[in-house]
Amino acid sequence: MAVAKLARKCLSRKGRKRPNMREVSFELERIRSSSPEDLEVHVRNVDAEEQIMEINRERF
């Protein structure tokens, strides 16, 4: 699931939403070294952060 979420970010049409290659590399390494339980918590936290960032972008 974490890899799918990362891939979805990479395919975003808006450049500001796409991660750079360093961020992708870091995230893939983190996914590779994490336990399944850690990944589930991280995916939920990333979703919440993305929602907050989207709300802030809409305000400005």
C-alpha cells in the first residue's frame, strides 16, 4: 500500500505535489526497512498531512 501511495504522488499532474528523486529514494528505503505495522501507521499519517497541505494550498 505504501508503494502504491508513493507511485500515486509521483504521477500527480501538479509539479508541487510530486516528490523529487531524493524524497522517492528516501521513502522507498524506509518502506524496504520497515515492518508492516510501521508502514500502516506511516501511510495514515501521510494521508492526514496531505489533507492539511491541500487545505492550506486552497486558502492561498
